[in-house]
Amino acid sequence: MKKIMSMSLISVLVIILVLSGCSNSNSSSSTTSNSKEFTYWYPWGGDSEKWDKERIADYEKEEGMKVNAVYVPDGITNGKLLSAISGGNPPDLVLGDGNDYQLAYSLAAQGALEPLDKYLEKAGFDENTVLEGFHDVMKQPDGKTYILPQDSNVNLLYYNVDMFEAAGLDPDNPPKTIEELDKAAEALTKLKDDGSFDTLGFIPWIDAGEDPYTWPWAFGADMFDTEANKVTLNEEPMIESLKWMDSYAVKYNPEKIKSFTSGFGGAFSPDHPFMTGKVAMTVNGNWFANALKIYSPDTKYKVAPIPSPPGGRENATVFGTNVFFVPKGAKNPQAAINFALYGNQDKVLAGNINIWRSISIWKEKSDAIKWDNDSVYETVLNVAASPNSGHPALTSVAGEMGDELTSIRDAVIYNHEDPAKLLQKSQDKLKETLEKK
Amino acid sequence: MNIQKRILRNGLLFISPWIIGFLCFTAYPMVSSLYYSLTEYNLISEPNFIGFDNYKQLLFEDDLFLTVLGNTMYMIIVGLTITTVVTIMIAILLNTKNIKGMSFFRIVFFIPTLVPFVVLAILWIWVLQPDSGVVNSILGFFGIDGPGWFSSPKWAKPGLILMTIWMSGNMILIYLAALGDIPKSLYEAASIDGANVLRKVFHITLPGLRPAILFNSITGMIGVFQSFAEAFIITDGGPDNSTLFYSLYLYRNAFQYFNMGYASAQAWILLIIALIMTMTFFKLSKRWGFED
């Protein structure tokens, strides 16, 4: 009996050891032993996943490589990546989607990413061929490159042509300044007899306006001084942007607005307030043009750059950039970068760009992109090439900052609190957090 | 080796999968989180020991700590009380013996607990949609202008409470079982004495349900402390931080800001609060004669 028990215990232990041994050797062989192989984490399912898999298959065929592609939704935001890095078995390449570039930048600032310069150089990359607007996100203050953009998205002002005409506004002359925007919004807003909304001209904090950086950026706020490594939330443009949002909250009850504009299905359903005609103007990404084509083909709309106040950022946007990066400890960074540089070429991205009107990061435009004579894409390119466009809050406290700004905005629009006081408090708090990181 | 030792050893061997699992996946992480709570740790660099700074910051400097604690307490005090009252009422109704097809209704009330949490959350975004959701449409039918629910800082938490009640089939089930345990003779005696329904409920049913109420309250309270998914999916803590609950704030610190040390300290404070509240519950229940 005794023997049987100890034998079985020993055999269980042996099996566990063997199994764990296997799993280790498996995972390491997939990344180290073969330079023709690397692991790639991509963030999307659905059509984008299908598209990415085609890109991978083409690359494997052309280059004779093997790409171990793994679908990791929210890979950066849910800690999987950090666990993989600290566990010593990170992927070779990660693609962060448009909302994640700040986190990627923050990871680089905290030393979790591999500098790419030597691999980029070896692959023959020249950073001067990339649009100026992307240089900020690529480099850290130490001058090294940690992030390689794949492609990007911009935000635009969408406005309803029929509603403009009905309100006596000129659809060929969209608002350029905040003052003009407010006037147009006023003219386009219609109330029912009982005082409830029939249509709203414009609401600052829906769609892309909900992003905590969209309006402060347009107003000229910097939020973070990368050179001095300093949080600069409590600045005049930031205060102005919040006060301006509050002016809408004072005029129309924000709870009522949110109730009125909250549809069942978001931007990819015919229930979006711009598509149903509940809102006459909204700020949204370039991809929204295609959503309109699919779900609301009868909506007559035009686009314009996001309006800005005097002294703000004219013709500007906050980019939504998809970024490649290599975690520290990656086994095959060169292969990863080679693939990334293959994957961000215009001809490879054309399939996507020609549907969603996203933008390539390259200065020189290729023939693969088929948006000649498209007025929306013209504005997209115009905004993307603007020196005022960029990536705000490139700092290791970007995550905290975004949540802080959202809470401040809510406190201002729901309770009409004094933005300067809240901003100063947040600035102090973030400064402290920054020092610890 | 004598027989007792052998029995002990065999027993330990048989239970060893659990012991190993407990040591590796519960005890070790708990102890290490206690250590990390005394450090600054972002998963990448080595943890940096800072003593009780995390606790000091959390308890005395972090404004959001009071907000999240307040939100969580609201859900326990207001939410759990309402849920308890409503579920007991439903259980009493479902316990009626003379109506045919009662088992059908019992199933109806239990079904929502079988739906995955994420699906429930998304479903309730629709149900409580301010403009055209079911609830506000029904309210509108009676001429009531329904609130903004998840769009409103005042109504977001009540919206979540409504959702909690809808999915508390488990609680109802436990109350039903407890109701079955109350001797019929008590009701018969009360009837003979001429007691009406309300008297029976307050003097027989509720006292008989005490152990079940205690159990449901404690598990419910722990459930509220852990509640995360609803707020994460439906409101992401907003509007105006009105649904930023303790666990959600802890998650943000751990997995969005990568302040593991701070998040560990938060977790330990949460444990202490839950412990104190559970002990208070037990104490109070003894004083109120809940002891069985």
C-alpha cells in the first residue's frame, strides 16, 4: 500500500515536470530556435482579422517565413502583455489598435519595449519618408524609436447638408471657428412644443468628442510637456475647452442630451443620432463615412476639419494610430520589424484604406490608394498632413490622465464645477504618480 | 508506521490536489500581494519597497477612494436592502401552494441567472435605454417621463440595482427552500388564533427566514464588493464616476495604470472592510436572535 502510494505520488510529480518541461521547450522553440519564425499578437476579430490573416499568408508565401499569429484582444490594456514580458516569454511583435498608442508609448517610457532603431536601419527604413505628425509617437525623449505606426485615423466634423439648408446655413461654408460652430449649432437646434429636443445642432461630447483629448487638443492644450517630462493640465486652453463644453451643458441638460443621443447600436447601426437626424453635426473618425454609406446611404453630409478657437490648433486632429512595437526580451525582433515594415506599405494596406479612408503614414502617396476626387478623403489628407495634428499625452501616466480628464469633464458638465481647480488637483496627483514611475 | 499515521498520510495524499492548488493559486498570490502592497511595482521593473505609503495614499490622499467606497456602500445598503425585500416578497408569492403552474413561474424567475453576465449587461443597456428602452416606454405609457438611467449620475446606480433584482433568482431559490422549512403547524395555529396574512408574514415567515436572510445578505454583500462586470461593460464607471465601484477602481490601477503595488494595497483594504462588515453582520444577527 505504502509503496503504491509513494510510487503514484512520484509518478504524478514526474508527469508534472515532464509536462512543464514540454511546454517550456515548445514555447521557446516557437520563438528562439528558428529565425524564420516569430510570434505576432494582433488585436482585432471580424473583418479586420480576416484581412490581417491574408496579409500574414501573403508574407509567409513571399518571404518563406512562419508567423505565429495570435489573436489577443486588448492585449496591452488587460495586462496580458506585461505578464508575458515579466514571465520572460513575450511575443516578438504586437499591434496595438488606434486607442492603444498612448499605452504603448507609456510602456516604452517604463522600459518595457525594445528600441527599434538598429532593426529599422537594417531593414532600410528612413524616417524622413514618414509624415511629420507621426514622429512624436515613434520616439521617446532619449531619441530612440520604440514604435512603428502601421496606419492611422483622423477625426472630422460631419454635418448634415439638408439640415444646414433648412436652417438657412451654407453647406459649402462649414464652421471653422468655435464661435461659428456655436452659431450653427444654435440655428440647427429645434425644440418641440413641450420643450424636449426635436433635433440638436451639435453636442461636444458625443462620438469622437467623448474622447478626453479631442477638444482640449483643438483648443491648443498640450497636457504634457515631453521635453520637460511635466504634466501641464491646468492651462488656459484646457480650461477654455471645458468651459465651452459647460456652456452646452448649461443650455441643454446633459442628462437629457445623453438620453436623447444614446442609440441602441453606436456608430455601426442605423440608429446613430447623426444617421437618424437627431444631431446635425458631430465629430467622428474617417471610418464613419463608410458607416454612413452602409447604414444611412440617404444622409446627405459633408465633412470639414474640426473647428478651433483663435489661438487653438487649426485644421488639426488627434490621430488614432495603429502601432507596431516589440516587447523587451523578444526573441526575434528583426523578423518582427521586417514584417511590420512589409505590413505598413500602402499596397498592403490599400484594401483597408480603400474602404475606411484611413491614412497611410508615408509622405509619398501610392497609386494603390483609390480615393482620387473624393471630397471626404481630401479633407482627411489635408488634416493628416497638418503640422497641428498629433498624438497628445505621450507619457507614462497617459492611462491615468485620460480617466482624470473624463472625470473632470463629467464634473464640469454635470455639476458645473470650476475646471481650473479640478485641473490643478489632477495635475498635482499625476505629477506625483509620474515621479513614482 | 502505525495505522493512524498511515491514515493521515493517505488522507493528505488524497486531498493533495486541493492543497497544492490552494497553496499555489490562493495562498501564494495572497501572501505575495501583501508584500507587493508595500512596494511600487509595475510588473516590469523590480518592486521597490516603500513601506506603508500605498496605504497612506489610499486612505488619506486619494479622493477617489471615498467616491468608490461610497458607491459600493450605496449598492450594499440601498441596493441589497431593496433586493432582499423584493426577493422575499417574490419568494412568498412563489410559495403559494394553491395555484396551478407555480413551478412555471419559479422557473421564469430563475432563468435570468442562467444568462451569462456580459449578455445580461448588454441586454440591460437596451432595457434601460432612456429614449426608447422598455422600462421608459412603459413609464411613458403612464405619463411618467422616465429618468436617464445609465446616462444620469443620479440614476445609474438605481439602474444597476434594478438589474440586480432581475437576476437574483438564486436568492429567491434559497428563500423558497427556507420557506419550505417553516412548520405548517405555526401557520395553522396562527389561523386558529385569527391572525391575518400580514401578521403571519411578520411573526412567522420572516423570523423563520432569518438564517436565509443572513446567508443571502453576507453572500450578497461579498458579491457587491466584487461587482465589476456590470459597471465595466455598461458605464465604465461613469457618468461622473457614479458607478465607479471598488473593484473597478482596483482593476484600473492594476491593469490599466499598472500600479500593482497600489492595487494590492486596495485589495487588502477591501478584504479588511469586507471582514469587518461580515463580522458586524454576525454580531448584529446574534443580538437580533438570528443565531440558528
